[in-house]
Amino acid sequence: MAFNGNSGNGAPSEYITLISSDDFEFTVLREAALISKTISRTLSNPMMEARTGVCHFPEIRGVVLEKVVEYFHYWYKHRDQLDVPDMPIPVELCLELLMAADYLGMDSKPASRDAF
Amino acid sequence: MLIPYLGSQITNQPKCLVVFSEVRMGLGAHFLASHNISANQIRATAEERRRAAAEANQQLEDGDEEETTVVVETSELSLVVATEEASPGLTTRGRRAAAVNAESAQRKKEKEQKAIDKIKASKKFQKRKREPDGSDDDDDLAQALFEQHSAPLPGQMGNCELCGKRFTVTPYSRSGPDGGLVCGPCGKTLDKENPAPKKKPKQVTGGAVGRRRQVQSNILDGTFTLGGKTLATLCIETLAKNIDLAEDLGDLPGPVIDKIARKLSRHRLLNPTTLSLFLQPTADEVKVYDGAKLTVDDFFRIFRTVPGLKKLKVRNGVHFKDEVMDYLMSRHIELDDLYLHGSNLISEAKWKEYLEKKGKSLQSFRVYWTDKHFTDDVLAVLPTSCPSLTRLKVCHNQKVSGDGVKHIGDIPTLRHLSLDLREHVHSDVYVELLSKIGPNLKTLSLTRAEGVDNSVLDALHTHCRSLEKLRITDSEVMTDAGFARLFKDWQNPGLFFLDLQKCRQLEAARPRENPDHVGLCSDGFRALMAHSGKTLRNLNVHGCRHIEAKAFEEVFSEDSVYEEMSKMEISFCEEVTDFVVGSIFRSCPNLRELNVFGCMKVKDVRVPRGKILVGVPNARGMVIEGVDDFL
């Protein structure tokens, strides 16, 4: 069981772990990862993922997931700013990343920033 | 020290002397330059010395036969050899010259050392040394200064580091691999071998103003949001930039492919090559957002590659002409949705032929921007040949008149109707149309209906029972009473979308007086909000300038809440004040965007966080993105 699941006192940890198809583990700020609708749904359901804070993505390669995690932090850092510089996307990962973005439900903004 | 091959060594001597003279030249460059001593003069003396040295050699060779060994007196050699005084003492020193070559390196080194010591003591060095980013090694720094100092200045002569030839140093002289300068021809070959690294093109950032402009532009485009773009958007933008590298989009989901297509069209990148990416044989929908670069053959290709085509959308389809229609009719393709924009080369006969042949399956038929060939007669074919037509749009059309609109009334299946015609259509035509198909209509859009009067509003009131979206714009004869009658006790459930822009009195001489209450005024506005306020998502009363402040204040009073409203356009409503804008934000909690262009009484309004107020006439710019947290 990962260290970042629910701690003993019941409050969820502020970090979660994402695991890629080739077993790379990424630890991300929970709040940042919630931009992904898929992840936020998974974590809100009373499922194993919600208890442990560990999500497996058997369809996403490590390099792609790494970029996704980078995006989480990029988004989190700039979430309240005007005129944000674009995050560079490596061309060779573009299509795969697009698939991952679609799978993770990251194609539109959260309805309201108060959701977080 | 024994030197067996004295003769050959001695011949080197004059060269050594010249080298020394050059070292001095280098060292004294500043001095010479500041004392106006020309390089030519120095060269002349150097040549003279060389001649003298050659003569001395001659003498030496004569005396060589007697002497075979030379004793070197190092103490003397360690003295700086001053070339100026070389000539007279040349003969005597010539005898020791064999040793000079061997010792020259040492001598040079010592001289260098002296110069470096001098540099180390200089003010400049002390100053440089204090600078923190410099090398902390004293010797390194002094060496660097020395080398910098000793390089010949532009305009002087130097010896090429590679070929040894003398050349005039210019500001463009290249430095060789060991740090010295090289002559022009050698420099060129060096350039060929390893060209100087190209300067990186400066990135155009646009500066602060450019960025601010971009933000404003995004707000007006409606694409503005706080924070970064979504990951999908970033990917699509990258993809659009590198679309020439893509061979196949793989099995991406439809909506994503559609977004890519839109992005490409926005940059006008859709051409015969990139079109292939969007033609998937299994698809039933093809959307060409910008077909300006496509030829007849490309349209053929669409029908060939996508045999199961059901929905076709072509914007700027200039080459979608008769041949394409013929081809489409010859295929087993039964479209149920046809959207053509700018296809002006389809003849009237071909429109009719297509509708008669393939109209049976057609459910949605939209035609934009045609001038001559989409006529009343084409519309006349619709009722008989399109039994399942639910959506009809004829926009920016120069030919259709009242006769054609009458035929639309004979399509009982119609649910959505949009007309934007240039020909004048009398209100009676619309009244008749509404009496026939009004009860089932969900959408009615009459754009630029200048002559349409209250009778149409009354017909709406009487016949329409399922309307959701209503647009009547630019009417110059409808009156406030007409609007009030329409919305008062209207059996139709609340509208979602209402656009009554520019329904106002046009009177240049006395613009403020409106005795007949032409256009949407206070009563009409109150009535419409009472009827549809709770359901409206999008309201446009742009230019309805006779709505009074009192009406706004009553409608957006403290206890009225309009949950659904997300976008409002109240530009050029003169009476709108800061208070009205504040009340609107209070009464519409989900409002995202409010347009107030030309509302000159809006001066300094507090905008809640995350809401956008566009068009404030002040120096802060067009837009205020709210930062106040009071709501």
C-alpha cells in the first residue's frame, strides 16, 4: 500500500500516486490532478483508488504520463493567472498525449474554479 | 653548448629578429597609435633590418670556416633584444645567433612574464579582479588581458596564423584555431570548414502591449479563461503547427478530430493533403470548415472515401459546383444533413435536381452566402421533395423573396427556421407562415427583418407554443406595445435564447424622442423578463436604447434571481448605469459575460470575480475581468 493513501486519522493525503503501463510511479499533488475529470471521478467514488490514492493507467506509457504530470503542475501553478505561457509539447508525443488527454477528460476547463 | 649545424641555424636569425619586432609592435600598438606612428614606417624599417641581416649572414658564412663552436652567454641573452639597436651590433650578435633560436622561446616567455606582471599591477587588472563573475585565478585573468592586448588592431599588419603570410588586419579578420588572427583567404577556407554558429532568431514576444492585446482579443472571441490552456488544446495546437508531419491521426475520438479540423481551418491549413487526415471510411460525417483550397477532385474524393456519408458540412466551398452535385447524385449517398457555405457556382437547375433526387432523406438543409442561383423556385421544390425536413436555413441570400418564404409554410415537419434575406418580405407572408407551421416551431430567426411589424409578433403570440429560440433583429416598425402584447400571457413556455437587437426607432433628427414607442422599450422589456426571465440563457437587447433605467432596476431588483442567464448583451442601451450593471450581476449569479459597449453612464463598476464585463468606456481598456470577491 502506498504511503500516500489515507492516513490513519481518515483525512486523505494531499498527494496521490499515478502508475503508468510500464510501472513508472508519479506522485502528484491531489488538487492539481483533479483537473482531470477521470481522476477526480475515480477518487470521489468509494473505490480502492479513493482509499489508497493510487491510480493505475495501463493504457498510458511512462513518458506520456510524465508529460501529463508536468501539465498538472503547470496548470496548478497558473490556475489563477492571466495570460499564461503555453507549455511546450514535444511533437513526437503529441498524438499519444492527445489520446491521454481525451482519456483523462482534460479537454475542457472545470465548470467553475470554486469546484476546487 | 655545441651546435654542429651552425650555418643552417644562423640563417634563422633574421627571422627571429623580425618576430621580436612584431612582438614589440603588438605590445606597443597603443603607444604607436597614440603617437601617430604609421605601420608602413615600421614595415620599412623592418625590411631595412632584414636586408642588413642578410648581409650579416653573408659575412658570417665567410667567417664560419674558422669558428666551429660558439659559447653562449646567457646573461647577455636574457636582456631584452631591442630591434632598433639591432643593426649595428648584428655582426657580433650574429655569432651567438645559433643560440638565439633555442633561447628565443625562453626570452619571449620572460618578456611575456614581464608584461603580465605589469598588467597585474595595473589599475585595470585590479578593477577586473574585483568583479565577482571573473576568473578567480589571477594568472588566467592576466594572461587573458595580455593576449587581448597583444592582438594586432584593425588597420595594422599581422602574420596569418595558418599560412604565415602578412596581411592587413581588419575588424572582420577571423581568429584561427589557436587564438591568433588569420588572413582573408585562410579565413574563407576556415568559414567553409566550420561556419560561424548562426545567431538564433530573436523571439518575438510582442512585449507587454502585445500580451495585453492578446488577452483582450481572447475575451472578445469568448475564448478567455483564467489559467493555462487545457492539455487537449495544447496538443491540438502543437499538432496543427506540425500537421505536415502527420500521416494519420490514428483512432482518435470524433470530437477531438473535429477540434483539430477547426484549428487547422482557422489557420487556413486545410488543403488537399491535410484533407486526407479527416476522411475516415467508416465515418458518417465530414466537416470541412474551410474548403477554399479544395478543388472539384477533392470533393469527389470525399464522396469516394466516405461511402457512408450522412452529414456534410462545407464552408467556403467555392468549388462545390454543378459537377460535384452531379457526382454526389451519382453515388449511393443519401445525405440527411447538408450545409453549404459560399457555394455560389451551383446553378438553380442543379439545386432543384438534387432536391428532387436526394431530398427524401434530407432533414437539415442549410445554405449560406449565395447570390443568384438559390431562388424562390428552389424553395418551392422543398415541400414536395423533402418530406422529413426539420431544419432550414437560408442566410445571406440575395434572391429569395416573399414568394419563396410562402412555400416554406408548406413544410409541416419544420422545427427550426432561419432566414436572413436581402429581398423585402412583407409581414403578411410571415403571419401566414406562422399560422401554418408556428405551433411546432422551436427556432425562429428573422435576421435583418427591417419591415416586419407588430402583426408578426401577434402571430407569434397566437400560434407558437414550443418556441425556444427567437431572433428578430433590425425591425424599425415594431413597437413597445407589440412586444408587450407578445410576452403577456403567452402560452409558449419560457424562451432559452432571445435576440431583439436593433429593434429601435431610427430617427436622426430627434433621436431621444420616441412618442410612438417604436422598438423594444421599457414595457416590452418588463414583459419579456416576466415571461422568459427564469429560463433565458442568452439575452440580446443590443441597441434597444429606449429601455429606461427604471425598467432595468425593476427587472433586476434585489429579490429577482435569474439563475439560467449566462450571457447578456445590453450595448448601446443609453440608460444603463453602474447601479444597473451591479444589479444585473447580483440578479444573475451565473452570468459569465456582460457586454456594455456604448453605455456611457457605466463608469466605475465593481465586477465580481471570474465574470467579464466587456466594453467599458474607460481608460482601463475594453474589458474588466472581475477580481472583486464580494459575491
